Amino acid sequence: MSRLFAIALALFIGCAQGAITAWLGVQPFVVTLGSMLLLRGVAEVLTGGADIGFQGRFPEFRFLGEGTGLGLPMPFWFALAAVAIVSFLMHRTLFGRYCYAIGSNAEAARLSGVPVRAVRLITFVVAALLSGVAGILYVAYLPTATPSLGSAYELHAVAAAVLGGCSLQGGRGSVFGVLIGAGVMQITFNAVNLVGHSLWQNVVAGGVILAAVIVDRVFEKK
């Protein structure tokens, strides 16, 4: 029941963010950043800033993060399913074509008959759904719920996206590119940890973002 509530809450948040962006015209970056700070603050208030451990309870829930299927961790199968579904949506459906068109030029897409508001709303809902599932798997894996869970992961997500070929200007990128970018980022972080410099993870992520943005801008001008 708690998992269904978490998914429902994630979908509600996605709908609210999508509506604010699509109908009020607020920049998505501002909406998502403000929502992140708001929800993180709510989590700290509800938990009193303390971690909540499972203490060996909820084995079925913990199986989602700690269990295996066909010899592979359960989160791997969830990730594989997410990659397959989103890749199909983006590269084999009209919805995906609409997303690329809006990312390239929203006004031109609107004049071409693309339902820009509806597509943006659906995009936020799908992203919220995936985020909710990821949050459930992460908590099940630890297994401890903490209000600071996922802190700075938004930076890692952006770094993986730009490293995988996504343009911050919009309209370019692929699901498999992001998957490769995330793999490269994780390998880099593991290498940093192995050499005993784990505090440099955010430095690496920030450097990757800046370098990718500069390269993307240079190629765009050319």
C-alpha cells in the first residue's frame, strides 16, 4: 500500500509540475528546482531530520532492492524495462517525435499543430513516475529512508545526460546515449573512490557538465 501511495504521490507531483510549466509558462528548470527544495524540506519536517531504518522488517519490499532475478539484481530488471519502454516511446511513437520537436523549437511545433501543452504535461508525468519507482528501489536497497536521500543526484543526472549526447538547448539526445553516459559517470565515480578521493565526485560531475556545455555551444555555433 505504501508503494502505491508513493507512486500516486509522484504522479500528482508530476501533474502539478507539468501544469505549472505548460499552462503558466514557467521555465521547467525553475519548477523542478523549486519543487525539489520544497519536497526535500517536507521530508525533513516529516522525519525530524532523522533516518528511518527497517530493522529487518518488510522482506517483500526489501526484495525489490536487494533481491535477484535470473541471477541479476532486481533494480537491473527495472532499469532495463524503463530503458526499453522510454526508448520505444521516444524513437518509435508520435509522442517521441513531438518531444524532439518541442525541444528544438516549441513555437514552431505549436504552429505545426503539435499539442505542446499536453505533451509537456505527459512528459512531466512520465518523468515523475520513473522518479517514484527509482526512489522506491533506492530505499529498498539501502534499506533506510533518509530525508537527504538522493542529494546531488540531480547534478549526476544532468552530467550523465550531457555526456550521453543530450543537448541542454533541447531537441537532441537518445535514451541509449543517456544510459551510456550514466555508465561512464558511475565508472568514473568508482575510480575516484578507489583512489581514495570520494569527495571529488561533485567536482567531476560539475566539470563534465561545464565541458559538455562548452563543447555543445561551440559545435552549435559552427
